[in-house]
Amino acid sequence: MHHCFHHIPKTGGSSLRIRLEDRADKKQISKLDYAIGHNTTTRTPGTHFVWLRNPLDRDISQFNYDTGKGEAEGNTFEEHCRRLAGNFMTLWLYKNYLLEDPNTDIHGKYLKVKDALTSRFDKVFSTQNFEDSWDYVADKLMIDKEPRLKTNISNENYKKYADKNDLSEEFVLWHKNYNHYDYLLYQEFCA
């Protein structure tokens, strides 16, 4: 059986890839038995899995990563977010996984993504419970759960330029409204 792990940026995909590659190197699984990455689509054969992340946590992680590389859209996290389209996970899945028409309005995109998460994915995981989801994946693929290889430590891998605790309540509320559909997806599939 082929397993397809769709990787929305900053949702644990690199940790998963490192662990799967380690098991493939140890001959517990063949690299032909799974696909993982940003380029897996609805057309990729096999059983599909995806991780969603709390939208604020995902955006902070992306900002910290991008800032470290000199690629952030603004000097502060708040400025960065206000320059982006919002609803990153919804738009990512719609464009990169479903390969759908970009001219659909955001509500229509959300509905198609929600339907895909319900009907096309074997499991939708929360990054917040990454270690539990790893246990599930390891059992499903019949590979060793250990070692975990000191992955899933993204906040330790680069400098924090933004921290959730430093954000104003006003901005957090703005972020929830601006990313309304991402929060809906996360609430429905991960809460």
C-alpha cells in the first residue's frame, strides 16, 4: 500500500520526513511505499494523511523561519500578517493539493477543502499532537516508533522573532477574523 503525506508548510512535515527516511534507510519501509512533501496532490495514489496546525502558531512559526532567512514580508509579525492573504492552510490545500480553479471565492475554497479533508484523507492530524500522530503512522506502516531523532523541535531550530505571548488581544482577534476559514478547519478537524 502506498501512503501519501501532504505537507502544508510549518505543520510537522519535515519531522515526519526525517523519521520516515530513517526507517527507509534501516529497510523497515521502502521509499517507494510513501510520498511526502509539498507537491503531493489528490492525484497522488494511496492513502492520504495531512497535519493541520493552530493558525496563529503556524503563522508565527512561518514568520520566525522566514525572518531567519531574510524573507519575511514585514519587520514585525503583525506587519507580516497584514501583508499576506490570510487563510494560508485553506488556500494551500485548495491550490497545491486539490489543484482547483483559483477564481473561486474564499468561502467556496473552504467548502471544497473541508470536503476533501473529510472524504479524501484517511486521517487529519493536529500538529499539537504530533507525537501521538507519529505513533499512529508508525503502527499503520509497521515501522519502529523509536528513535524520534530529536525532530519536532522547530522552535529550537531557529531564533524566535515573534512569540504568541507578546501579541496583543486586539491583534489575536484580528488574526482570528482574518484567518477565519483556517480556524474553522482547525476547529472542525483538530479540536
